[in-house]
Amino acid sequence: MLVSLAIRDVVLIERLALPFRPGLCVLTGETGAGKSILLDALGLALGARGDSGLVRRGADQAVVTAEFQLPASHPVFEILREQGLDGAEGLTLRRVVTVDGRSRAFVNDQPIGVALLRRLGAELVEVHGQFDSHGLLDPRTHGVVLDAYAGLEAEAVRVEAAWRAWRQVEQARTRAESDIARARAEEDYLRHAAAELDELAPQPGEEQTLAETRAVLMHRERLMEAINGAAAELGGERGAERAVASALRQIGRAAEKAGGRLDEALAALDRAASELAEASEQLGRVSTDLDGDGGSLEQVEERLFALRAAARKHAVAVDGLAGLREALVQRLALIEDQGDELTRLAREAAHCRTRYLEAAQALSERRRAAAAGLDAAVAEELPPLKLERARFMTAAETVAEDDWGASGIDRVTFRISTNPGAPPGPLNRIASGGELARFMLALKVVLARTGSVPTLVFDEVDAGIGGAVAAAVGERLERLGREVQVLVVTHSPQVAARGTGHFQVRKDQKGDAVVTDVVELEGEDRREEIARMLSGAHITREARAAAAQLIKGKPPRLL
């Protein structure tokens, strides 16, 4: 619910901090005192359009902060998680509009766009009256509302799941048909390209191996010259191997007479002889490899250039040629196997369609039964609200298959007729004002336990009514306030007396300027305000007594 609203420099408001409580909160005041400014300020915090005209004269910017207390399961926190924003049980929305018309929005002091702010606001507050823009006036919500009223959420979830399963199979079939059509159009090319790659038979990593072999072959003569020269230095009459062997023999003969002093030198010469022998063997092996390595340079280059040419032709890396060949084979196989795959997908799609239609038809039947109950419940609420000539009807109309969707096979709309004999029309086209607000009040009373919006605002709900009708409006607002928080702007003492919280909006002279102020009323101050609403500018003793009776919940004596 809304726990506080802080307003600074909005039109005639300098600075306000209003605490709100659960139940029914009423805002009263004389005409022109600025009650609409409060609604404009709240709307600003909820994402309504902001412009420089809202900034108080002489100020640089207007700031509105709305703080909400919500259960952790409220949908608004899921929206925050989707956006990667922090959220807790508390939620603070802030909007800043500068004198040059620029606007900034924040949630829990994190900057966000106005579109996201508007989305969050729609989950937190519904405004009913001349400023209606969402909620029950949006026909897209009517099916959800009816399902919630009738407890059909589980059935609706099953329908949505069946719809998504059907759509997935249909999309797979569409993709398969498209792939097959493209494959058929390219069949000659595919067969030619696959044959070329079959003949070429590229292997993964072959390019690197060929490039290394080519580099070696290009320098084979120099390498052989170096190897032969090194081999000559190691072997032969004056080679290193013979010299080390001779030194090893001489030291070996003298070692036993040196008392161990030549042991390390002898071991080193032994190791040298072994390493020289290993080096000679390695040089011989490399020489042999070079003689028969990879064929001729011409053959290696021809293979390497053929692979690179094929890679350029198909716009892939050389190492990707083998994978491309497999892909071409698969696309050709798709053409050959197209009948079986499409038949399987068509059979699966038909099965999913049947499952969806069965679930949607069952939901549709239950919706029609629930619609009659909703119509009867709303009809009972209309006469006490001076809407006895009005008629409410919930239409659940089956739509063409092209219009089927995740919500089912029918379109649910709330319709009304305000005059006997007139055909019912869409709820969202009813004239705005007090009549609309009372109609929405009747609906909200019936639907009090459905929906997740924790705060409802009613503006001009008592326009053009009084007496018993005003008392009926007050009683329903109080009853609704037991389920959700209700804020109502009212001129009716019968409504005001029902409030669990009461705020008076008034204009005060501050120097040369007029400012709007809001005061929370209790006790005698509240009785005095309700007495003023009963009798006008001159408050009589009888008006005060009648006000006291209203506050106690009793019908007042006639003045």
C-alpha cells in the first residue's frame, strides 16, 4: 500500500509530506483548494506525463516521492528482477521534473526510464474517475479479471501452456518447410559442392601440416647441407666422436692412478660420447625424413593452394571445409527425408492443437458460467449507487481461429447500458466523471479479493449524488477499504465520515503567494470539516451534531 507521499514545488504546493494508513483515506476541501494537484502529483510519481507547467513558480524543479509497503510476492518485484534492479519489501518511486521540462525517474534511488516507472505504477495504484487510463477500463484485462473472480487461474495457465506448445511445433514445422524449400531450390548447387568436397576430402588441421611441410621443403637443400656438414664434424677421421673416444681411453687408463681426481672428468667424457652418438643418430634420422618428406614441393603446394581456393569459394576457413561438407550432406538428406519429417511435425501439430482446443473450450464454458454470476453480483451493487437503470454484462465471445491466443478462444469484455433499451457498449467508452467512478466502485466491491493492485484512488465518485446514495457510496468504499487501501477525493460528508484517515486540502496566503496545504484531521477538527461539508460556510450547531452522528456511523438527524 501507499504509506507516504512527499511533494515539493508542484504547482501551488511548496512542501508536503503525507502519511497514509490502511483502509479508507478521504481527502476533502473546498472547490478549487487543490485536490486535483494532489492527484497530479501522485500521477507524476507513477509515470504520468510531466512538463514544466507542474513546477511551482520560482522553483527550479518539482519532486514527488511515493513510498509503498508491499509483500515480497507482489508482481512489482518480479519486474524489478527482470530489469536487474534491487528491490525489497519497501519500494520508493521518485520523479523529478525541471523547469525546462526535463524529467528523471528513480526506483529505490536507482535511475530508471519513465516507461518502466509507468509500468511499475500500473501495478501499484489504480485511479478511477475522470483520469482513468488503465485497470478495468482496459479491455485486455477483462479476461484476467473474470478468471480471478471465478478462480480459473489454474485453467488459464493450462490453456497458455497448451498454446505455447502448439506454437512451438507450428514454428518448427514452418522452419522445416522453409529449409526444405531452400534446399530444393539449391539442390543442384548442393550436389555439385558436396561432390567437389568429396573429391578434395579435406581433413581438420591439414592446412597447418601442409604449410609446415612446404616451409621445410623450400629450404631442404640448405638443411641437408647443414646436416651433412654437422655429421662430418661429428664423425670422420678428425670428428668430435673420435676425439672424445680417444680422450676417454687416455683418461680411463690414467684414472686408476689419480686417486679419484679424474672420476668426474671421466663421467663427463662418457656423457659427451653418449650425447654425440645421439646427435649423430638424430641428424641421420632428419636427413632420411627430408629425403622422403611429403613428396615434392610442387605436390605440397598444389594441395595447399587447392584447399585454400575451396575455402575462399565457400567463404569458410580451410579447417571449416570438412564441417561444411557434413552440412551439405545433411541438407541433401533433408530433401530426401522431407516427407517423413513434415508428416511427423504435422501429426504433432494436430495433436497439440487438439489439446489446446480442449483446454480452451473447457475454460470458455467455465467463463460463461462465471460471467452470469459476476453480472448478478454487480447488478446488486448498482441500485444503491443511483445506477438502477444501468445494466452490466460480461460478454465472452468465441473468436475466429486466427484470433486464438494464449488466453483462449474467446474475447472477454465488460459492457454496460446506462439507459433502458439501449444496447450495451464497451465499458471503456462510458462517459467519464462521477457516474463512471461509481460504476467502477461497484465492480471493485465485487472484485475486491482479485487483482494485485494494493491502492485504489476514486475521484469524483460522489459527483451529483447525496443523501442515501452518498451513504451507500461511503459504505461500499469503507467495505472495499477492508480488502485494499482506498484513497477518495470527496465532497460528500457521508463518504468523508467513513474514512479511517481524513485529510483536508486548503489554500493559504503566504506573503504575496497562494499555496496549497494539506492537514490531517482528527477529533474536533474532523467533526468541524464534516459539519462544513453539511452546512456550507456558516457552520451551525445542528451541523456539528449531524457530523458527530455521521462519524459514529449513525444516520444524522435532519437539519
